[in-house]
Amino acid sequence: MTAPLVAQADAKAIVPIAVLASGRGSNFDAISRAIDAGWLGAKVVAVVSDQPDAPVLDKARALGIPTSVVPAISSKEEPDRVTRRKKHDARVLEALAPANPRFLVMAGYMRVVTPVLIEAFRSERGYSRITNIHPSLLPAFPGVESYAQAYRYGTCLSGATVHLVEETVDSGPICAQESFSILGCQSEKEVEKLGLAIEHRLYPQTLAWVLAENFEVEYRHSPPALRRLCVRPN
Ligand code: GRF
């Protein structure tokens, strides 16, 4: 069955969410504004960062939201990279426990998450309740500095993708994508500026229907290929 992707906000349900972020926090701001404005049925119950000086932490504190810093584990403390990441995620889970969020919202979280976190947020229907926004039209330009990658490559279009998070980086089911022309851009910064303006609308709008969990994951290929979320017809 193929259903159109249609944003459906359930304004009545207030879903507790935790934001994971490593830096500036402009997407966190956009989400907070949407909640304040009353059209995103969510409450940010915790903000977790791996960076003690991340500006997002001050922004959250200013709003009275509990914050935690879970710094990266050193290779001295744990030499094995995979184990190190898993131990880090276990600490994130501990930090989140008092807030008991239903969803994790990754917004500029510069870490690869492991099954320790993903399985803790796995729904009964099989999808992960972890979202991310990526600054490209996935599967193009995964990884870091994706707006710059698009500019350097010389593409005509860039874009942003909101997806559910699975173990393979930047590859979970796609919730929403939006493209924009970068033909007129003269620098990577210009692409980023246009992209962020789109992200700040796209992420809260998408969360409004994803958090309501009124969707099906449409499997077109076997994992880890990208899949798309379709809103379930009522
Ligand atoms: C955004 O471009 C987001 O797509 C990417 O990292 C950036 C975070 O920006 N994952 P901010 O911290 O939300 O301002």
C-alpha cells in the first residue's frame, strides 16, 4: 500500500521527548518554539550533550529543562571502539532514566549511536523511537559537513532529511525530505544558511506527526536500505 506523506499533528497528545545535541542547538530552539506555539504536542523533558560547552545546554537551562553532559569515553579508559560507544550509550540511558522520555530527538548530535540506545527505544511495532535530522537528501552525502559536500560536489540541489535512527549511520526510515536549489550559492556557508532555515520548519513539522506514531514503515528493500514512513489512513 502506498499512502501519501501527509503531516498530521495530534495537538492533544503531549509526548515526552529528550533532545540529544552536541553544539549550537538551533534545531532545539525551533522545536522549543513549536512546542510553545502549541502546534507540536511534545514536552522536552531532558537535553543530553556529549560536549560540556555546547551552547544548547545554556539554551535548555534558560528554559528550565534538565540537562546532562555525557562526555566521550577515552580510549585509555576503554580501548575497544565498539565497546566504548556502547558504554557511552549506557551512560546516556542512565542520564535519561529520571526523565523517562518516549522519543529521543537527535539534533546536531555528533555521535554514532549503538543498539544499546536504539533497542531501548524500539517500539512494539518494530521501529525505533529515535529521530534525526540530516543536512542532505539522503542517501546522498551521508556523514559530516553535508551542505559543504553538496556545494563542493557542484550539485544543483541540496536538502534536509528527517529519519528514524537505526544502527547503520544515516540510513533509517525516511520520514520527510525537502530540497532547495543551491545554484545561486557562492559558498558553503550560504548553502548552510538556506538549509538551516528549512530544517527549522521541517523538523518540528515532521515531529508533529511522527510523535503521534500514526504511521507504517513501508519496506521496499531489505535493511539497511532506506525505507519510507507512510501515514496510516484513519
Ligand atoms: C544541522 O545542520 C543538522 O542537520 C545537523 O547538524 C546541524 C545542527 O545544527 N545534524 P544545530 O545544532 O541544531 O544548530
